[in-house]
Amino acid sequence: MSVIYDPVHWTPHKKTYDRLIAAFVFAYLALFCGLQLLLHPQITAETLVIRATGTLAYLMLHIILIIGPLCRLSPRFLPLLYNRRHLGVSMFLIALVHGIFNLVQFHSLGNVDPLLSLFTSNTQFGSLARFPFQSLGFFALVILFLMAATSHDFWLKNLSPPVWKALHMGVYAAYAMLVMHVMLGVVQLEKSPVLIALTGAGMFTVIGIHLAAAIRQSGKDQGSVRKKISGRDMETQQQAADSDQMFSGFVYACEVSDIADNRAKMLTISGEQIALFKYGNKLSAVHNLCKHQNGPLSEGKIIDGCITCPWHGYQYLPENGQSPPPFEEKVCTYDVRVLGTKIYVNPKPYPAGTPRPAALIAE
Amino acid sequence: MNQDAEFYIGWQTETPPGFARAVRRFIIGLCLLVPVVAALIVVFQSGFSGATFEYGKKTTLEGTFSRSPVPFLSIHSGINAAGKPVLQKILLVGPGKFGFDATAKYKNLQNGALVTLTGFLIYHDGKTGMQVESIENQAITGNQQPITDKQQPVSSPVTLRGEITDPKCLLGVMKPGLGKPHRDCAVRCIAGGIPPVLKVANTAGETEYYLLAGPKGEPINNLLLEYVSDGVQLCGRLDPEGDWPVLYVDPANIRRINKGALNPGNTCN
Ligand code: FES
């Protein structure tokens, strides 16, 4: 979290991860180039650079893509998510070297401008076998550039989280284009079943892990669904003379004992995703999605009196949904009631940052 | 309830041990997997030819220049077993992705001129080319006459199947100098005036390279661009002489075929 523009919010972890990224990049390049020169000494320097950077960037993109769903499967991978941004920017820079070398190698020193050559040398868009695969790489690189250039939280804030998020979902379009770029390009030339299998394995890993995370998430969502009940039903259930007035619009959420101290339970009521927190003898509810990048606040924790998002640590006060000053992020709040050991939540949201009194748990 | 007691916040200095362990395992897994992937990619590539481009190493050759059907320098390269002089044809190309004629000052060079050329040699599979850097006309003296050479097709029509690319890259400027990834580059080279070449492989795994020209020896570069790097079948008359055979073809009769299809033999059909 930051209120001023700061190119990199350095933390000791970030420095360690950056060193790891640099070591990974150099080790891969050394290994790939060393093996190439050993097994294929006839390779040209340009082809060596093109293949080394192309395969490295493609591999890094796979790693980047599996980190998100991996964290949804187990929050223990969250440190990778927190430090993913620099991996993404590094991947873009390596892909850029690949793109520039290709443009120079295949399109420069000719009778037309290299960029014009890129789009006019092959226009057989109607044929899969002859498809101009290099243009796919170009457009993927443009998406990766936009993502790298706007990766800083400064852009997240200025573009607004929904726009920023939509832009960054473009990574999936870029990935799809790059799979085709590889399959219709170098794999078509090489034809080795091993290379086809490797490309397929990468694709299935990315798709498989996303599916597993989606299935897990939908299971959680199902478990969190609460239906509205009428005051009459409630009276029956509670066997108490609570007035319809007092609980009108409220929905039974769970038992007090269902929530660990300083933790939350996720509820889905009428499509509204709500994070219901218990801290001390208090209960408060806020919208489940963090204003930063839609992180699940219900998987967060109360730290120093603040709801702390599990993804990047943005914080909100539970009783008003506001980030503590000087930060300005706000989430919607909800009314919570307790009756005995039972908790009820009204799914009608208050505007983001509206103070709502916490429900008190009877001793 | 089952909620993990450990909680990670990126901006805190301490990483809970469970999280640190998971991340360590992930990184170790990558360290084991990535080298295997890199090795598989390198090992299962089809490899590269021994073609050579002597870029930066200038060579000077004396010989006879001929412009049609493609720019050549014919030189004497020794004596054969029968005691006759052996002729070698050097295919001439310009810098970058340009043909020899793209350099304005070479345009007026006379067919049959005795010249001294300096440039970078490119060679592969018994074929040689040169990226010409400078040229000097020589006076014709009594003991050094121009080499005369017929330039008309001599064979009956033949059908050949192969892949069209540019000879400059194929001879060693780029590796690989053919195939789909090289397609755009070959298109640029051929559009820039480098004569197209048909690479033909026979069942014995031998390859031959045929320079392509129109029926009267005229350049047909722009008519072949859309077929570059595809499998094609061409029918034409062949001048098989020397180290650079030339196929004189009518581009209207070109057919796309599956790459790797066998040659049908010496007939046009
Ligand atoms: S999503 Fe980034 S801090 Fe919540």
C-alpha cells in the first residue's frame, strides 16, 4: 500500500525474490546456450539468442500463470503471488529481446520497413498451416508490454481496479496467441513429438490448475450460500419472540463458534459476497472483494485491529470498511445481528466506507 | 472452521514457516524441472546445417560476370581428371536482403565482363555464393579471356517437388534458412532481388538446389512470393550444367503440394 509514487516498494523479500529471478534467468540462459553450443555448434548467434530468450520467456509465462490458481488451491503459495510482478516484468523484457532479434533477423535490411514487412510478408490468414505466426507473437508482446507498463499500483489506482484488472486479464489472450505462435512457428518446423508434447504439457498444466482452482472456488462459494428466510421462518427456528421488524431482511449466517477469532467466514447471499469477521467479542461484515485486486478478504485476518487482505496486505477497519489514514480505499459494509449463538447478516450493502456498529457477542 | 493459524503479509519481514516451506518446495521443483525442459528442447531440435557465411572475412575472386538468368561469377577452379579446366559458378547477391542488381553501380556491368570481386563467401553442400562488397572491371588481356557459357535450357521438361527459399540464407546466412519460421525472411530476400531457389530432396536423402527463372530466363521473384516455404511442384526445362542448375519455369503452372512429397520423375504432368 502506498500513497505516493514509488517505483518499487522494496521489502527484504522483494530483494530476495529479485535475486532469485536474476539467478534463474542467468542459469537458464547459460544452460540453454551451453547445451546448444555443445550439441549444435553450427547454430548462429542470432538463432541462439532467439531460441534462448523465446523458450525462457515462454517458460516464465507458464510459471506466472500457475501462481494465481496455485494460491487459490493453497494460500501457502501467497509469497509467490506477492512477488509475481517482477517476474512478469522480467518475462516481458526477455520476450522483448526475442521480439527485437526476430524483427531484425527476419525483417530488417530489406526492401520495406521491418514492421511493414512483419505484416505484409505473409498474409495467408486463411490457412492454419501457413498462418503468419509472427504477427501473433507481436500482438502478444503488445499485451505483455501494456501489462508490464501498467503493473505499478500507481496505474492500478489511476486506471481504476476494474479497468486495470480487465487489462491484466489480457495475459490469457497473450498466452493463447503465444501457444499458437509456438505451434504454428517453430514446432511446425521441428516436428519433433517431444517438442509438441512439451508445448501440450505446458498448456494442460496451465488449464488444469486453473480448472482445479475454479472447482475448489465454486465448492467454497456453494458452501457460503445463504438463503433469505422470512421473519416467520425465523421465529419458528429461533423459537423466540423477536420482532419481524428487527430481523427484517436479515439472513441466518452461521454459529458464532463457526468463525475463528480474528478470522472470517465467506457468505454469498443474493449474489452478494460478504466477509463476516469475528474479533474479540465483535462481529462485522464487509464486502468480500479487496479494492486492490479483488483479493478475498474473507481469507484475510484481523491484524492490528484491521482486516488484512491475504493477497498483498491492504487493510480496512472492520467497523467502517475504510483503509486507515492516509490510505483511501473503502469497501461496502453490512449490518450484523447476533441472537444467542446465531449470527444474522443483512445482505443490503451500505455505500463503501459507511460506519456500521459491530454486533456484540454476549459473554 | 479449519482455518490456518499462519498468515502471510508481503510487507512484513517474517514469512510464516509453512509458507516459506511451500515456496521453497516450489522453487526446488522448478530448479529440477526447468533444466530437464531446456535439455529436451535442445536435444530434440532437428539441428543446423554446416552452411557457412564468412561475414567479416573478405575474399577476392577474379572471373567472368554473367547477369542472366541470375548474376554469377564464373571462375576457374582447377583441372579435372581429364585435364580439362573446371568451372565454378559463384552466385552473386547484394548486402542485406537484396539481390546483386539492387546496388545501382552494378546495374551497368556488362555481361561477359572480366571482373575482380571482393565480398563475403557463403557456401553449403557444394554451392557457393558471395555477398559482393566491391567490384573492379578488368581489362581483357590475351591470356585471360572471358569464360563463355551457354545460358539456354537444354533438357526436356522435368517436374520437381521441393521448397522455395532464398539461396543467401540457405547457404548459411541464417540457420535454419528455410521452413515456416524463415518464411518472412525468404519473402523479403526474394522480393529484394535475390534469385529464388528450389530445394529438392530425393529418397536417398540427397539434396539438390535449383535456381528458378522464367521460361526465357527472366526473373520471376514476385510471382513466387506466395509459395515461399510451402511444398510446391514445378515443371520446367532444366539447365543442369555446372554447380548451380537452373530450372526455367512458368509460374502459372506451379502447384502447392504436401511438403515431403516424393519427386515424380522427369516428366511434366
Ligand atoms: S488484492 Fe491486493 S491487497 Fe487485496
